[in-house]
Amino acid sequence: MIKSVSIEEIKMNFIDSKNSLELHTIFEKHILNGAESYFDFAIALGNYYRQDSKNWEEEINIHTLNLLLKENDNYKRFLKEVLDKLISEKDFDQIISDSGIINYSDFFYEVRKRIIEKILPYQPAPDTLEFVLNQIFYSAKDPKWINQIPKKQLYELLQLLGYKTFYDTETSNHPFYELIYAVEVLTQRVTGRAMEPDICKMVPNSRNFDSPFIGLQRETTLFINQLREQDIRYVRSDDLNYKQLFVLLNQCEKYIDTAYSNANKLGISIKVNQSLFKVRQQLQRIKKVLPYLALDNKNEAYEKNIDFIILLITINCNKTDVSKLIRESTQSVAYEITQHKANTGEHYITSTKKEYINMLWSACGGGLIVGIMCIIKLLLGNVETSEFGHAFLYSMNYSIGFIAIYLLGGTLATKQPSMTASALASSLERNVNTNEGIAHRYWSFATFVSQVSRSQFIAFIGNIFVAFPIALFLIWGIDKLLTINIAASKWQHLLHDLDPIDSPAIFHASIAGIFLFLSGIIAGNVANRDKFNAVYYRIQQHPLLKKILGKDKTNKFAEWYKDKWAGVISNFWFGVFMGSTGSIGLFLGLDIDIRHITFASGNIALGIFGSDNHAPTEMITWAIIGMIVIGFFNFIVSFTLSFYLAMKARKIEYTEISHMFRAVWTLFKINPKQFFFPPKSS
């Protein structure tokens, strides 16, 4: 009777034949050269399966390799020689204790180091397993296809080659000692780092208690001594010393979590953040490798051995992952910076009619100062100095003006988005664990957006409708007093630069939006740094200040510093960014500059007066349209960057954005007026 064969079976037989031929070629090419080609053979075999893994989701089959080894003793003997030469007795403790774990507290150095190592990989000594893995598994994607190889086939391969696990007492004890040495090193390092003063400072309540890290060090020493003294190379998972280690590891992780959570009231520096991050990485690494020292069933020995090998490859392949480093190590600092912005941003949000009117008056104050700044900048443009001289003068004009607006309680409309974006993200975070339900959570967010929108709207109105007449009045006053029209030679330039079609106004407005975002980051960073260094408390208790000013005035100065200093520094640097960009652009030969909506309104006034009221209507119309467009891009760029950072810092999923916008759009359709004007009653 003829057995029927399916098309799928024919296809599989064809693929197996093709694979067998290719593997046969690889073996034959290298087997003749003997020991000289061991490394080349291992690399060729790795490349063969890497190329075969087009789809990371598909299973990577080594069945053909196993069949070939069964049929050909020479191939089997050669592969075992290769593995014995390249892997046996090789040190790998540094892969566990060092690879992928940050080396320094300097974040930027660590990022730079990883980028360099991606381009020019670090090569350890040839007698280490890390060197071997660097040569064979050099791609960050290698762990993906290796994990697609069925464990059953890997188990069959190890048995074919006659390998035993490192749990067997008949085999070399080198892997076993490398593993326990790596655990010992990690424990020593993590304890030393965690007991540093700056980290202990983050958990002040634990000073009167025994540190879990000291307990971890004691228990690890006991556990490792137990392993070294007993005849077998593992313990059962119910071993008391083994279980106690995990209890202490969990306590240590809780300690680190407490340190991070205390950052809100104590502040946190980038250096301390990096130290905490390193301790967390080391604790996680210990928790990953400890289970390989426990074995309940000898039948699981091969599987655990295979998993351990894959773990070493994975750790080594991911050691230069830059995006993961940035994502994980900056989260806490980003949270503290955006939390400061959220707290500040809540002052820029109006919910009642009274607050709305107060915002209008505050914005009018900001517009008044901007109108004066427009005149001063026009006058500074006539000063004979170098471009960098103009950059300095413009920067000081902007900085002093912005600081004056801030200290006098005025509002600059475009300073709001970077602050209110963080407050919006914070509002989502506050509702995460409430019983309101998901729908109500997004509806609350939409209501908050409407409050932000109308606050931004009235701030724009206050800025624009005051900056314009103030600038116009001042240039008219100068003309009357000195009989000089200071904008006569520049009016075309002032109006043309606002044209959204014939000038790069949109690009320049976007640059200003980026600077607005950065100024918010600076404010959050300064506030966070001062909080961590207890600057407020140190000023308050300064013996010399108390002697000179008295206790009450010293306390008032400390309060002023706490409330205002971050904003002063932020506005100073925002002014420097705004004032120096054009000059830097000229120096570099790049068309970069800034455009800001409030200054645009003042410049329109100056342009109209400078033309002696003869500016073409079309030109003025386009300048007004440009002013509105500039305001939009000032807002949207600053808001988007700040909202992105705030969501990232709070680990809010980006999939939630669609739900947010849907809720906002629904509320807008129901009551669009709410987005521009306050409700009649609170």
C-alpha cells in the first residue's frame, strides 16, 4: 500500500534537505583546519541561524543540526571540541556582576559610554566567556531568535554532545564557583552603595533600624558558605537560608522604592538617582541568578542549565541598550521636575469667574512689561556693537523683563503650556486609583482641559491687547519728545518677519516653544536640586544671616528663595535663549531666530507707526494672521513636549491619549463656550 504524503511534508523534507546541505558545507569548510577554525566555525554557525530568523515570532528549528550530528560522528566530535575550547573553564562572573549595570553616577558619561560601545564594542580578555559571546552573539536581537529555539531540541543537543549540567558533581566546579562569586560580588557592591550618606538621607526613618542591606550581606555570606561546604551544588527552593535571601532582597527593593517616593518631599539629584538606579539593577540581577542555585527536581537540571546560558547571552547582548537606560534611569528625576511644574501650573488654571478676571489683569501686567521690552529691544538694535554684543544686550533685556513679569505677579501667556501640561498629566495620575470609574476619570480630565483652555485664551487676550497699545504709546511718546521715529528704518522688517507664508515665522515660533519647554525643565530642576540640598533650611538656619538680618527677615528671605528662586533662574535662562538665538544663527549661517505672540503684537504696533501709517493693509493683515499662528505654535510645541515628558514620568500609557481627546472633543461639542469663558457660577 502506498503511503500518501502531504504537500506540507514534502515542503518540510525539502527545507530539511536544504538546511542539511548548508550545515554540511559549514562543517566541511572548517573541519579541515582543525583548532585554527574553532572561532570561525562558531561564528559561521551563529550567522547561519541568525539569517534564518527572518520572523522573530517563528520557531527556530535546530532539528536538522541534531540529525546531522547523529549521522556523523566527526561533526559531533568537532562541535564538542569547539565548545570545549571556547566555553569550558571560561570566566563569566563579570557578565553577571557588571554587564548592563551602570558603572558611574554620571548619567551623561554612561550614555556616552554606551553609544561609543555600540559603535566600537568593548572587547574583554580572550580567556573570558564575555569575549566569546561578543564575537558570536553580537546583535541586540540575538536573544529573540535564541529564545525561539525549542528547549527540547537544545536538551537533545546537549545530550548528543555528552554534556552534563553544572549541578552534577562529576563535572568541573568552575561554572558553580563563578556563579556564587558573582552573587557575592554583587551583594558586597550593593551593600556598600546603599549605605552611602546621600542614599541613607533619602530614607531618614530607617536610621534607627538595622539596614536590610547589611542583613542581605550577612545572609548571603551564610548561604554561600553553606553551598561551599556541602557535597551538592544546589539547595532546595524551600531551604531556609535561600528563602531568607529573597525576603531580604524584597526588603531592600522596598527600601529603594521608599527612597524614590521620598524624593517628592526631599528632592533628588541626578547623582543620587543614578546610585539608586544602580542599586536596583544589582538587586534585580541577584534575584535573576539566585534561582539557578536551587533545584527541586534533578529532571529540571538541563532545562535550568539551558535557561542560564540564554540568560548570560541576553545580559551580554543588552549591555549597551541606551534607550532602556534613558527610560529607566531618568524616570524619577523627570517626575520630580514635572511635579514642580504641575504644582506651579495649577496657579495658571482658572476655574471660577473671579480667577478668570484675575488672570486677565495678571496678563495685562505681563503685556505692559512686554510692550516696554519691545521698545528697549528696538533701541538696543541701534547700538553699535558686535553680534555677540547684541546677543548679550537682547538677552539681558529679555531676562530682566521676564523676571520682572514673574516677580510682579504678571503672566506671560506662553509660559503657561509647559506648566499646565504637567498639571493635566498630574490630574490623570490623581484619578488612577479612585472609585470614580474610567469614564469619569477622562471626563474630569476633559473638564480640566477646558479650564486650561480658557485660562490660556484670556492670558493671550490680556498680553496682546495691552502690549500693542503700550508699544504704540511709547514709540509715539519718543517721537513727540525727541522728534525721532525709531522704527522708520525697520518697519518693513518688523512686519515681514511675522508673515506666516513669506517668512520662517512658524519655524521660529516653534523654536520659541522649545525654549519655553526648556525653561520649565530648568525651573523644575532648580527646585528639585534646592529641595535635595535643603537650601531653604540652610538659609533659614544660617547663623551669620540671622545675626545680620534677624531671625524674622532671614525666615522671610528663605521663604522668598523657596517660592521664587527656581522661577527667577528659569526666566533668566529663557531670556538668554530668546535673546541669543538670532545672533548664534547669524554666526553659524543658519536661519534660526525666535517669534513670540506677545512680542509680535508689540512689533505690529511699532511696524505700523514706523511706516507713518502707510504700511499696506495686506501686509498688516498677514502680520496679524502671523501673530495668531505664532501663538498657536508657541503653545502647541511647548505643551506637546511638556505633556509627553509628564506622561512619561508618570508612566501613563500613550494608548490613553485617544480616550483623552475623545472626552475633550465630546465636552467641546456639548459646551464650546466653556473652553473660552468661565461658568456663570462656580
